[in-house]
Amino acid sequence: MALNLVFVLVGTTHAGNIGASARAIKNMGFTTLRLVDTCSPKKKDAIVRASGADDVLENAARFEHLADAVADCHAVIGTSARQRQISVPLQACRDVATSLGEQHNNALDQTVALVFGRERTGLSNEELDQCSALLQIPINPDFSSLNLGSAVQVVAYECAMALNSISTAPTSELEPATGEAMQHFFTHLERVMINTGFHDPANPRRLMRRIQSYFERNRPTDNEINILRGILAATENPRPPKEKQS
Ligand code: SAH
């Protein structure tokens, strides 16, 4: 994995929220939780709300200061329910996730922290200063503060979707053939169908239209068109199969 996502909770006071966050992280296939100046993750509420994500809780490293928790991170993304008095602009969660998805594909091994604030007061200005970007989940502007565990869930979900949805295959290999390549293919196919007696142009019965609409629904790639045209060419100029060596 090119991108390693680390979820950091700062100053959490309700153990249940730590458990719910651990569960959300594991649900979305991530593993790393770090805790900065939070209550104990060993409290019963944390374990109950983790609902089986005990491994994430047990492996959660604990720190006194945010700076120590993100010391190994190449980027630190803060989360906030509202625009704060700082220079970093708020970006929508999905946009941040999309650019993480792009980095995931391109980058060398990188660790990125997603930082979540206190239940009542969020992240302090000093903590926000340590963030290179700030993310907001855009919701009802009159009621924009999510429960901490819910915020972790949404961010983890968006990141998981963005990281998995970007194909690692070079896109040119998957791109559908151009309209021009399709036209050449249809002309070639029609000629072969006529010359082999399959298609009678005097009695077309909308055959070409039907074939074209089939290929519109299942657009082949350039590579696939080359294979199909190779078959048509071989049908026009059949060569006897190579004899087996005895
Ligand atoms: N009154 C606080 C709310 C804190 S909610 C404030 O205005 O900042 C606790 C944490 O959940 C926040 O620090 C943030 O990390 C996360 N959170 C809650 N709602 C969010 C939202 N709409 N977008 C992004 N993060 C959110």
C-alpha cells in the first residue's frame, strides 16, 4: 500500500467514542489508531463500543502531544465541523479523499494522519497550526457537528472508497476504442458478413443496427477491436493451420 492512513484522536473524554472510532477504522479496512491525551482506551465503554475491534484499541499508541503522534507523518489533515480562524482553508471531505486516492496510486510509501478533535471544543488553534490541510464533512450548516465516532466513520468510508476505487491498471488499456476505430470495425464486419453469405444487403433486417447497438452497450477497448479485426481478416484470407511436427 503506497499510502498509510493513521487516525489520530485528540483529547477524547468519552471512552465510548474511542471504541466507536476503533470499530469504524476496522470496518473500513484500516488498522492504525493513535491517541493524544485521551481517556483510557481500556475502559469498559471503549471495549463495548469497539464491538470486536479490540486489536485496533490494543495496538493504539498513546501520546501526550499531537506533535509526537504525527512526527513520522508526511501530511497531517485536521478535521473540523466549522471554519476556524486559521489560514488553512476547509476542504470538503470527498475532495480530500479523492486527492489521497490519487496519491495512493502515484506516491512512494507515505504516512498521512487524519486528526480528530475533542467532543466539546474540537482541535485547539495550536493543534490546527500543525495541520497542512483541514477537512470538513459538509452537512446541515445549522447543525454541523457530528458525534466523534460518526465523523471518523464518514472520513474512513470516504478514504476507503477513494483508495480502492482508483484502478492501478494503466487507464489507456481500459479506455474504450474511439468512434473512428468502431466505424472501421463495423465496415469490416459488414464486408465479411456479406462475402460469407451471412448478410444479404438486399434484405438487411436492421442487422447492422442491432450489431452496432450491442457494441454500444459493450464498448470494446482498442486491444479487443484489434483482436476482432484480426479474426475478420483471417476469415477473409484463411490460412491452413500449421501442421503438427511428428
Ligand atoms: N464543537 C466542536 C465540535 C467537535 S465534534 C467544533 O466545533 O469543532 C468532535 C470532532 O469530530 C471534531 O473535532 C472533528 O474532528 C469531528 N467532526 C465533527 N463534525 C465534523 C464535520 N462536520 N466535519 C469534520 N469533522 C467533524
